[in-house]
Amino acid sequence: MDTSKRVTVYFDSDVHKALRLRAAASDRSVSDMVNDAVRASLAEDAADLEAFSKRRNEKSVSFESFVTGLKRRGKL
């Protein structure tokens, strides 16, 4: 069952105007556009977490040692 929840979000005035104009031009509601944007952001986060999980057992290399290796190999 799909239930919607009401929430108050404050946008900068320019962002709000752009969002309203984009919604009108695409014949969509501002709510639909915001929901899609949040879903896309959450999906990206889920993909990042999955990638981190898959690489959990890989050896970690510090930035300093990586740069030192680049210098040693004449790359820097």
C-alpha cells in the first residue's frame, strides 16, 4: 500500500522558482519531481554501500604511501 506523508521543505527562492518552472514544463508536480530526485539519491547511496561492502576485504593503501610509490616509480 502506497501512502504519502506530508513534509515541509524550504528551498532557496531561485531553486523553488526553477523547480516550479521545470514541473510546469514537464507537466509534473513538484512533489513527483522531488520524490524522484530523492529516490535517485538514495539509489546512488545504496550502490555506493554495495560497492564498499564488496571491497571490504581489499588491502587499504594510505594516500601518503600511494604518493610515495608514485614518486619512487618516477610518476611524480
